[in-house]
Amino acid sequence: MNILYFIPSLSQTGGGIRQYAIAMLNIIAKDISNRYYILHLSEDEEALKILEINKNLIVIPKSIAKERRLEKWITVTQKTFNIILEYYNRTSKRISVYSYVDRLCRKYNIDLVYSPFQIAPYTSRKIIFTLHDVQELHFPEFFSPSERFTRAFSFLDSLKRADSVVVSYEHIKEDILRFFPYLRQEQIHVCLLDMTNIWIERFIDEPGKEKKDENKLIKPFEDFDYLLYPANAWPHKNHIRLMEAISMLMKNHGLKVNLICTGATEHRHFGKIKEKIKELGIHEQVDFLGIVSEETLYYLYKKCRGVVIPTLYEAGSFPLVESILLSIPVICSNVTSLPDTIGSEEFVFDPRDTEDISRRIFQLWNNEEYRQRCLSICSIAAAKLKGNDALKKIQDAILSLQN
């Protein structure tokens, strides 16, 4: 089949979706049974390297791939019309939305469009897309009314149009079948990506490469013990309870635990995090560095005392996976897929219980035997993460649509 892989833009501000899209690009590069055309308009360095190395991935020239102004106007107008019909329950009157994607499909004789994003592009061709989570249904309070509406309409619309959906974990498939009963079970394919050839491999293969980074950002932490939490400042990432746990350790045990956080800080919730840090008086212990380069992030991983992941909801956690693969002691929430990923209840905690979080941090910071047990568990978990047979599962999902 001729397949269009739809990644027009990639940004770290979107959380783990960028990592997922890159990892999937590495996987389909090995698929010799299908021909892939790549729609990529941004200058994502890692994506460009993969496209340069794998000549079997055909990159559509930007001059052709870019959406034209008139095309965008037509698409937005038609989508808006359908939203109004949806609101008044007149779905039988919905119209087919024109999309520049169909122009590309005609030009390159595309049979199937695959998007690793939460939304399926508009096309008359067959569609596979990845629904990463329906977090807004579990934590509606973390989303504004307009965000809830947008996600509800977009997900419903995409699922109705999709021929197949790829998800990473069984719990996401269960959510789709529960909340969106428009697909049959066999249309939803559970496929956890093989965690090989992801960004950290470049640094593992070239020991000492991270030392080339002269970024002044990391110099203050060269001789500094700290825990690391790589996560955007979104409400479900649970930074505030993490701050409370760090404060509790200081008050109850006189233990000063330093914390470095990376990730986007543009979300409105970041203001609440800053207020909590000020209220707790732990501003000397906590640093937010924002989005950092992969080289800097690798350095921070390798130099940290451990990684803590207190998230309230996660389809799958790239920081947990990266910690395991890098053999970094890590503790995490007991939610969704995280306990199965790490494989031991000894290194998980209740993310709503500040005392439980502080207890695990105390062990991670102070107990060397605990840290070594964690590394042993990580070695077992790493082997599982690297052998998920993801390519065959993706090929099976594609094959199911050939008839």
C-alpha cells in the first residue's frame, strides 16, 4: 500500500506526542512491505535525521505539501458547518470536508493516511490515527470548557471517520469502547512501540557526547544532588503535590531535597505552581528550566540522583521509559500503565497522598539498597520495552484495511 504518514508539525510543547511520532517514524522506516510518503513541514532535527538516513521514506516537497490559503478557508468553513449541525443534532446533514490531504493523496496515489496525533486528518482515503488518551473524561477539572468541547468534538469526529485506531495500552482501548461506542473491538489495535532507536540511543552509542554541551543552563548543577521531573507544567502532572512532599521532608526530617523540572511552562497552571513554591518557602530547592535540548536533558538524567514521576494520569510515560532504559533509579505514580511498566509495587506511590510521595522520595534519596533494587528492576523492565514487536502489530493494522 501507499501510505501517507501525517506529521506536518512536531513540537515538544505537545508533551509525549512528539516522542511517539518520532518513535513511530523509526518503526515504519523498517517496513519494506509498504511505501511511505512523509508529510513534514517543520524543521524537527530528529525527524529530519531519520528521513535523511532512510531513503525508502519519501518526503513530500514543502512546496506541494503546504496547505494553500483557499484550501484552509474551505476546510475551516465546512468543519464549522458540521460543528453547528452536531450541536443541533442534525448529523444526517453533515457534509464531506474538503482537505488538501486529498490533493496529495491523488498526486501520490495514496491508499491510506496514518496520523500519530490525537486527531485524524480529513481525507476520503482510509484512515488510521492514534488516540493517546481521553484524559478530559477522567479529569474534566483540568480543562477549560472550550478545551473540553474541542476535545469532545474532535475525538468524536475522528473516531467516526477512522477505519482503525492505534493505542498504546489496553486501558485506552477500554476507554474508547466505553465512551465512544462507534468502533468495533477489532478496529482498535493495542501497540506499545518498541523503545529502540529513540533519542537517548544517540548519547548511549557515543559515551561522553553530552559533555560537549556548553550550555550555561546546566553548569550550576554539575556538583549538585537533585531529583529530576521532566514534564510540562500541566495540572495532571501533579507538580503541586510534589512540592508539598519536598516541603514535608524538610519539616519532618530536616531533609533538603533539590528538584529540577524540565518541560513547557507556558500553561496557565504554572502560575499556581510558582505560588505554591513561594508559599512553602522551597524556592531555593526547586528549579524550572523550561524546554531544554535533548543533549541537556540527557545530561540532567545522567547526573541526577533519581527521577520522580507523580503524574495523576498518563497513557504512557516517556520519562519513566527513558529512566528505565538509562538505568536511572525512578519512582512513579500507581496510575494507568505506569506500575506495569516499572514492574514492581515497591517503586510506586499514590499520587494523591503527599505522605506516600514523600516516603518514596526519602527512600530514593537516602537508601542505597533501595536504589540498587530499583536498578535491578529497571534492567528487567528495559528488556520488555525493547521487544514489543511493534512493526508486526502496525503491519497487521494496515493489513486489516486492505480488503
